[in-house]
Amino acid sequence: MADTTTQHETDEFSLVASARQGDAAAFTELVNRYERKIYRLARHITQSEEDAEEILQETFLKAYEHLPEFQGSSKFYTWLVRIAVNESLMKLRKRKSGRIVSLDEEIDTGEETVAREIAVWEDNPEQRYSRAELRGILERAISSLPPIFQTVFILRDVDELSTEETADALNISVPAVKSRLLRARLQLRDKLTRFFKRKGDDVFAYL
């Protein structure tokens, strides 16, 4: 696994280096590699497929324009995430209604007072729901999270970035990432519990 990860990072470094030298094919490969993740992230933040499409285009346009400024101190995908998050927040601020919370806004996390355990889902729910149905249920639950928690959850638990990479991408501290991830998981657990309760399942049997 470590060898595969190292090879992937080496391959990415080579693609970025070639793209910086004007190799359009190399940059296209980078787009193909990450466009689905960037689109998904933008859609979750904006709750709009149309906005997500625009943000996807703007993210890669800006990445291409500013490639000479990318120093390689972080992963290319982490850099893309930072651009996409900024574009998404700007899109939200342009909307006329609704209060938008910046992802780097200071909040009272209450992390010292959180004492609940994060329980693990067993396979039992799949006996009642197909994988596609469960994916849809989880997607809707994630989409209902506040942006401040939603994005951290996507980057850490869906895209599997490290805590440090997530902090770098969102320009927040490592403790803030850990706290927001905990809150996101707790909120998802509660939302899924309520959903299955409504469907007549005793979800606590699975948690």
C-alpha cells in the first residue's frame, strides 16, 4: 500500500512538473484524476449542481493560470481543494439570502466537553437496504451538515486526506479539523439514527 501511495505521489509530481513546462496533456491528466472529487466537494458546499459545474471549471482554470506559483510544498490535490473551497465560498456569498459561515470562521467547538463514543455501523442495515439506497441516504445526510463540518468530513472520511492535509487545504489548525470531524460524525450518527427510526428499524442495534 505504501509503495502504491509513493508511486502515485511520484506520478503526480511528474505530471505537475510537465504541466508547468506547458504540457497540456499532463494537465489534462490531472484534471481527469481529480475533477470528480472537486465537483463533489463543490456540490456539497453549494448544494447546487449548476454552481458546482462552474466552480469545477473555475478551479481548474485558476490552477492552470497559477501553476508557476505552485511550489509543491503540499500535494497538488490539497492545493486544488483550497482553490475550490474559496471559489465555493465566494459563490455562496453572492447569493442574496441565507447566512453563510466561512470555513475558517472561529467557532466554539466545545471539544473538551464532548464525551460520546463514535459507534461503528455493522453490516445489518444492508440486509434491509441496497448499497445504492444506503449511498443515497448517506449523501443526503452529508449534504444536510453545516458547511463548516461537511467539508472536513468529505476531505477526511470520503477523500481520505490526512488530518494535516485537510488542515492545510482549509487553512485551519489540526485541532480544529479533529474537532469539526468529531462533530460531523456525531451529527451524521444522529441524522441516520432518526432516519432509520422513522423507517421502523431499531438503528441502535447496529450502532
